[in-house]
Amino acid sequence: MRTKITLACVPCKQRNYNTTKDKKKHPDRMEIKKFCRFCNSHTEHRETR
């Protein structure tokens, strides 16, 4: 089953993206490089609780 998660920018802590993930395949927190419109650059985004 896929669960909804929120991705937050690491440097500025803004929550920018909502997505889904499969908890069986990825049990730990997801980390993706995505564009942050507040930092105006590509930064690391981590899954929040």
C-alpha cells in the first residue's frame, strides 16, 4: 500500500512537495534532490513526519 508523504527542503525547512511511497520497498525516510522555489536552486529534500 502506498502512503502519502511530505518532502521538506533541508536548508530552508520549507515543505514543498507531496508524494507517495511504498513502505515495503522503502521503509526508511526518503531523500531526493528537487527544486526549491524559496532557495531558487536544486536542494536535498527529506521526508517529514
